[in-house]
Amino acid sequence: MRYLILITLIFTSIFALADQVTIYNNNLALVRTNIELPLNKGVQDVLYDGITSGIQPQSVIVRPLKSTFAILSQNYEYDMANTASIIKKYIGKEISVSTEDASFTGILQYSDSQTIGLLENTTRKLIMVNADEIQHFTLAELPDNFFLKPTLHWLISAPKKGNYKADFSYLSHGFTWEVTYNGVWDATKNQLVITPWVTLNNTSGKAFEDVELKLMAGELNTSRSISDKVSTRSMKFAMQEDQGFKEKSFHDYHLYTLGRKVDLANNQLKQIQLFAPASATATSLYTYQTNSNAVISKIRFYNKKESNLGMPLPAGVFKIYQLDAQDNNLQFIGEDRIGHTPKNEEVVIATGSAFDLVGTTTQLDTRKISRTVSETDYKVTLKNRSEDSKTIVVTHKLWGQWSIFKNNEKFTQKDANTIEFEITIKPDAETNITWTERHE
């Protein structure tokens, strides 16, 4: 017991002065804390348990701020005290166990999930006790090298007695963040009002109080060190003033810093608004991929200043709602996921399959022209059973050396293997697109 009291005193002698947490997109965070170490002159052991259970010990950096000291070695102690681990360390030693009806004392021979085996001191009989029936264990002492929490064990050399301040940082698993964009779509105005919320999840095993929060958007290669060089590029946009997030370019990523301190409890989901609602100019779009069985409804906008945006959009889920004018209530109409989107790039959100639009693909004929050349006749039928005119973009994939002819509608070649037809269909009408493609 004296050993446990000593550890507690050493733990409480280290003071955490400030916390900063930078959370990345891949279940990783950089935790930075200013700590104060009361050290004696010479070489000494110091234990610190103010860390997460997801710490990457090899990433620890302790940087003295004024007076210099040296860390000679570091051990990461993660052999946590629990019933199973303590009992296993008593194999070959004397213990006592009590059940509701009896007590036994002897040398522990083995322990598993069902029974423990004791060699009785006096009779030398092997007593097997059902683990579910045991009410009490009595042990001589707590074995060495057990810790109540994950702990860093430092061997530190200090030139003189005093309080030493240091910057302490490490990488840790157990942190995630994601943006949910709540969009309200007004088809009559071609307007999409976007309100983005950041959802933070802390499962690191440690709670943080009054922490400075930063979010890094981008896909880091975690086999390399994180650069501390800040890019001179800067991007200003309609983030919330003072208390909200402020964004800047950082290395090849984007860094979002919250303008106020927050608490991050362990095993907690926390939501914070990323930036103030933005009203973007958008258009509706319908697409049909040949040989598929649905026409997909989409909303498209460009991440430009002209569309009231022009800001880097972190990856996340877009949830789209639309106002029902009859009762003035919002209704959910679909969602889609976007990747990290720089400014001036197109964003297309698929909300679902259009109920009143139908697309079918028919292969009319195929024939061999020569040993290496073949031709295929196609027909795509589009039906609009709604009360409004609809424009549908039909996408068709090709392969090899190809050519298109006998087409009854104009097409656009999007890349080496993709063509598109854009067709407007009147209410309650249908149309056919036909063409022949040749492959060589």
C-alpha cells in the first residue's frame, strides 16, 4: 500500500498548465500541454499519468521552455491493475480465497476464466475453486509495476532543484471529427442555404477541460512527421467571428481554429458550428447512367465567391431538406457524402432516385464487321411522368478504340471513354436516344 501512496504523490506533483488538441481526419490527434515539473538536483524517476489511453509513446516530445533538464529514458507503463492481471502475477505465491461456504489458503498454481487451483499449505492437496463462487481474494501486497492509468515513466536529470516548465506533446488515437452540412433547398430560387456542423468524438480515455481546439482538414500520410511550417498563403471567408472557427492554409492542408476554449469529455459527441450559414446559388440536375435502373436526382453548386461560398469545404455528409410550403415545415429529401473540396470546384450532391423519371437501356443489335471490328446499336428510353419539364444528362461508358455514328441526338465527349447526352423532356412525355458505336 505504501507503494501506491508514493505513486499518487508523484502524480499530483506534475501540473498541467494548458491544453491544445489538433484533431485530424484519420482517428488521430496531436495533444499539446504545458506542464510544470518540480525536480530535485540530479537523476530521478518521474511518473506522469495525464495522458490518453491512445497515446503513441514514440511520438512524445518534451521541450523545456526556460531552464534545461534532460530526459535520459522513457517507459510507457500500460500494465493496468485489474483482477485477472493481479491474480496471474501471484502464481507460485500464497493467496487466500473465500466463498460463501468456506475459505482456502495455499500456493496459487493456475488461474483461468473458470477455476483457480491452490496447493494447500498443510495437506499439499490441490484445491480447485470455481471462479464464479469466489467472493474475496486476500493477497499479501500489490505486485510491483502495476498502474491505475496509462503512465509515462521518465528518468530525468536536472542541474538543480526547482520547478521546470516544459512543452509536452504527443500523437494519440481516439479522436475523430466530421462535418455535417445541413442544406435547405429552394428549387424556385435555385438557392441552397448551407449550415455546417462539426461533430467531435473523444474516445481517447481522457477528458480535456478548457482546451484550445484545432481541426486539420486533409489526408495526412501518417508514416511521416507532421510539418510545423505554416504556409504563407491565407484564405479569408465567412467563418464566424471571434467565437467560431477561423481557417488558414497550413502546409498542404487547411487548419480550423476555434476562437474559444471548450471542454472535451471522454466518450462524448460534441457538435460545434463550423461557419455561419451561407446561401449558395445552386441548380437541380438529373443523371442517368446507361444500363442502370434509376434516374438520380442531384443538386449542383460551385464553391465560388459568385455562389456566396469560395471557401475550403472539409469532407463530410450533406443532408438536404426542402420546405413544404403547405405547412411551412422542412422535409428531409436525401443525403450524400463529399470529399475535401477546395474553392472554385464543383460540388454535386445526389439526393436519391427520381420517382417520376424513368430510364432504360436496350441493346438493339450487335454484329461483327471484321475480325477486329464490331458494331452495336443502342437505345435509351427516358420517361418524364412529372408535371414539370426535366433535363436529364445521360452518361455512357465506352472501351477501346471507338466511334459513334447514326446518333439522333448530339453528345459531348467528357473524356477518352465517356460521352454524355443532355435531353430536356416535357411533362408526361418520353423520348428515345439512339446511336451506333463501333469498336476496333
